[in-house]
Amino acid sequence: AHAYTRQVPTPTLLDNLLADGLIGPTAALIIANPTDLSRQVELPPNPQFARFMAEELMPWAKARGLSAPADRTVVAGSSYGGLASAYLGLQHPELFGNVLSLSGSYWWAPEGMEPGWLTREYVRAPRVPLRFYLQSGLFEGPKILDTNRQLRDVLQAKGYPVVQVEYPAGHDYLQWRGSLPCGLIALIGSGQGTPQACEPR
């Protein structure tokens, strides 16, 4: 959470998108991982974390008037957070209809299994009502770049709407602070145009 209020100033980004008419009224729930170790446990596909999101966080938000239909709700994250977002979308499309993944760690697999576990889960699962924005950096290497492309190919073959972008960037918050608003515009934008910097390439 600290990174998405500092290195990626999410409140300011949302204020600017709203002021420019690029998205409608939007609330952000920013979830912290208390330690790096907890992040490594919670964010790679974890049924307990998915249960927390679906059965605790989202009802808590709804009770405070911070809810929207699934097709207007985005689950987003970077690196392991991107992986977690795609997992949450597959597990709970009734809550999260849009996945915004920045440099998602799709190489991940449970211990003893081949890389790309979540991509194979999407191959096996019936298509659900999800849309995707996948971003990766051209300097991140095959572990990120190739596995994001593989997920894109699987999603497109299954008929999912996917915007996939690649920029000359690394695995860093400088890139993600630009890609987060671009992803929000692509997924829940007002339709009042897209900044040139957000055009897919």
C-alpha cells in the first residue's frame, strides 16, 4: 500500500483522471502487505486471500457505500499483485470484472510444478465475464515479458477482451505510475478519449 500512495500516487492520479473527465467517480481500496514475507504468501494464488477479498473486504466496502457492479470494479496490482489480480478475477468474476495487471508474475507456480500455473488454469476454466489490461516492460526479460505474452495469447484464444501493452521500461514503479491510469482508462474510462501516452503499442 505504501508504494501506491507514494511511488505511485494513486489518490492524485484518480483526482487528475476525474478532473479531466477520463473516468467517472471512483474509489480505491489500497491493501497493504505488512511484510515482504507476507506479500510472498498472500499474493501468489492463495485461496485464503481470495476468500478475504470476497467475503470480508468487499462486504466491508459495500456497507460503506463503496461498491459497484462487477463490470465497473477493477482489481489491480503489479508484479505478484498483477498475478493476484488475475487469480482473483478468475475466482470471483461476480465481484471483479476487470483485471489490471502491471508486470504480472505469471512465471509463478506452486513448488514442484512447471512455471505458468495460472495461465494453465485459464486454459482449463470456462470463460467468465472478465476484461483485461496487461502491461509489461520490454526490459524485464523473458520471465515477465514472455509469460505476459503467453497469458495474452491464452486469453485471446478463449475470447476475453484484452488490451496488452509493452513499453521500453523495467520492473519498476516509474513505469507503473503511468500504466495504472492508462489501465483504468482502458477498463472503466468515460469514453471521452484516450491520452496519446496510453495508446497501445
